[in-house]
Amino acid sequence: MNMTDWLLKQTLSSASADVFAVPPTVGLNPRAENNDPGDPSIRKFFRMAMDMQRGIYEPSCRVFAPFYRQVTVPVYGLDETEAAPYFELAYSDVRMAFLEYFNDYNCGRPFFLWGFSQGADMCLRLMKDIFGEEKYRKNFVACYAIGWRLTSDEVRAYPQLVPAQGEDDTGVVVCFNSETAGVRGSITVPEGIRSVCINPVSWKTAGHTDKSLNPGSRFFDLMTGKETGSETGSCAVTVNPDRGTLCIDGFDPEDGDILGQGKGVLHLYDYMLFYESLKRNIPCRLEAFLERNGIPKQNRCI
């Protein structure tokens, strides 16, 4: 990987925080392999994926997002041993890019990690690998690992993985997966696995939220990256205590079988459904971080 091969590197932004953002799986490669980020068509899909998400965190943060040799969708169908080398190659690019960001561009600034789907998995791998060192946690605000799982066993094994419990705790991991009632398993949360979960409308780890409280969803065309519409109060949300997932009202349980995700699995809507909640939460956590670290208001840009 070229050390300067960045999808986004916003060094000139005046924002007071940064986000290291790892893009999700892109493209429709039918082979189990690692995508070539030098391929113009793959680069196009990377850009579209980022365009659909960047409005959430860009108002508050400079964005650093790398191209990387991510795994293709069929790799998820391999057994763990066979899939491991593909994921390790993808992660090696993400790790190298983060270390370049941290060593060359961070300069002691507050920063977030952001990842959706495979990007969330990569962020969690990064935290497991190096965030045991205090220097990486000192200015770390939060990791938004959306559309991937985080289990209680992982939390026990890696003390640096602290699940979010509210809207303004810091040094934490925000994690959730969306599905309709009756789903028993998915690629992201397999049957028999319970994930850490927080409701991104109420910012509570249990209970129900009426759809009227959802401040806004934004929907995008997956093949173009263009916004197709927005809606306030689009869905009610209940945290499923058995699976640690979000049970979403307002969708037909037959919906969601996109790219083989399975009936009722709303993975591709994870951040779209809660777009405005997430957008509001970034500056909320940043403000809390700045206050807890005694950074004067006159030195803030939020």
C-alpha cells in the first residue's frame, strides 16, 4: 500500500477534532479475494461509500480515510481459518494508515474512529491491537463501530474496548446492528452470539424508543451514492436483549435481503436510519471530552 494513498486527508480543515474513518465493503466482486484499491472502479465505489457517510462527522472533524485492500463479500462465506489471511491483509493496510495519521497528522488533537460494516471490524481490530497503549487513548473520543459485533468476551479480553452507556461518555465504543423482529442470525451477528448494543436515538442500552423521537433518517442509492430522500420519525426502535441488536419497526420482515444479507436484516440501513442522531452525537461527545480534559471554550471550534 502506498503510504500516501488516502481517500480523504483533510489537513486544511479548521475543525477541532479528527476522525479516522474506515470505509465499508465496496463493489460486487464475485471472487473471494482482496479488492485492489488501485482499480479505478473500486476507487469510485470507495468514494461513493464515503460520500454517503461523511456528512455525519465532517461538520465536526477533519476526515482521514484510507484506501485499503479490503476483503470481498464472498470471503465472509469462508471458514474462519481460510478467511483469516484475507482479513489480515486488509487490516495491515488500515493499521499502517492509522499509524501514519497518528504520527504525522494528529499532533495531540481529539480524534474519533469511525467504521461501518467491514470498516467497523477494522476499527475494532485496531483497538484490540494497539489501543492497549495509553498514548493512543489519551486523545481518543469514541469509536463508532456500526454494523459489526462486539461481544462481552471481547470486552473482558480487551479492557480498552469500553461499550458506550450513554450519549456523552468518552473513550467508548458505539455499536449496533439493525434488523426486524424474528431475525435469528446474520453475517454481522450470527445466531447464538450476543453483541454489545446501544440505541442511537435514546442512547440507552435497553428499552424501546417511539418513532416520533428519531430526529431524522437519510437514504442513499447504493449504486450511485446519491441521496434519495430523508424522513423524520421513520421507525421505532427496541433493543433486543437476547441478540444485542436493534429491532426496527416500520419495515416488512421480508425486506432487507440485499447482497445476501438475509430476510429482515437491515444492515445496509444501519447508519442511514439514524443519520441525524449520529450527526448530533459526534459534537456532543466531543464537547464532553473537551470539558473533561479542561480545554477552554475559547480554544474550541465547535
